[in-house]
Amino acid sequence: MGQKVNPIGLRLGVNKTWKSKWYVDPREYADTLHEDLVLRKALLACPEVQGADIADVEIVRKPQRITLVIATARPGIIIGAKGANVEKIGEAMQKLTDKKVQIKIKEIKKPEVDAQIIALSVAKQLENRGAFRRVMKNCVSRAIAGGAQGIKIKCSGRLGGAEIARSEWMKEGRVPLHTLRSDIDYGFATANTSFGAIGIKVWVFNGEIYDHASNEEDAGGVLKKKTDDASRS
């Protein structure tokens, strides 16, 4: 009891999906995974995306092409004047892999209820010496006003420059973490303040998903179904 689990990892295959979508030979798995990690890290470090509030980077691999789907609240910053920034990002990503890289931008319509964007916003305000309780309260009230059914924010570290690190949290509404059908959005960010790093975790509850049966069947499930049918006949 009491062990913390990533709420997105817990719901994979139930109502959440993977952030990297590909299938390779088991011998190539480790190399492909590390390439994904390098691409993600390099993308978030690009000067062209700073201040763009990137919530998620989804990687979709085809045999000869890698598609990076960037979910952002401020697509104009990433696109740049006449798409100049996207081209620069594409060139930087292309140097890290031998496959063709394609970049797609996905706009987040309601950034006030996106957990990762809320975490980044709290981190930015803490770095600018904002009072942590006021910052948390403002984000909580904005999320509830934006349509979230519940939100919880937790900050850990030397809050307010205190000598001893501690954790403080704020919650409003329902956040049922143990209910698998609940749509929980989770985000994490680090605020690098002058007196140390402060970790921010955000959980946002967007209601319950009852109909999570996907039209696209899993490849393993289809194969198993065929073998079962063959054994019956």
C-alpha cells in the first residue's frame, strides 16, 4: 500500500495509449528505444521550442519514416515565420537518425486543463520567485473553471527558500487514482530555483470513460483469435 504508480502507465491499454508507436525486431528494440529518448531530449532542448509549452511528443515509426507529433498550447512559436522554425527543428532531428523525419504540430485547445502544461506553468512561476501557495491556488482554480472535474498539485523541495525540504499539495474536486476507467492526466516538471530544484506533480481528472473498446484490434489479439478459431475447427 502507498506505493506511487504513474497514472498513465497504469492505464495503458485501458483508456491511455503509448507515446511511442512502433514495432521492431526484438534485437533492435534497445537501439530504437534509445533513439526515441535521444530524439525527445534533443527536441525539448531546441532553442526554437523554448516557451512553446510542449505538453507531449508522440513518436510514430514507419519502415522508412519517423513522425514526431508535437502537442503544444502555442503552435505559432514552433511553426515560426513561414514555417522557418519547423524546418530548423526538422534539420536538427534529421542529424540524429538515418530515417526521414517528419514533424506535425497538434494544438491543445484547453491548456488550462492539461496536466503537463499546468506543471510547466507552476515551474516557470516558481523560478520567477512566485509564492508557491498562490501559484498552486491560481492553477487549481483555473483548471476547475476550465472544466476539469478534479485537480491535485504537489510541490516538493525547498519551498519558499526554506532550509528543510518538504512537500505541499493542494486539491480540489475528485481525483480517483485507483479507478481504472477514470481519465487521469498526469504531468511533471522541475523548477530550477536559486535555492535548489523543486519538483511539481499534477493530476487532472477529466471524467470517466466507460466505452474504451477500440475499433483497431491489437495485432497480438488478432493473432491469438485466429489460432483459437483454428484450434476449434
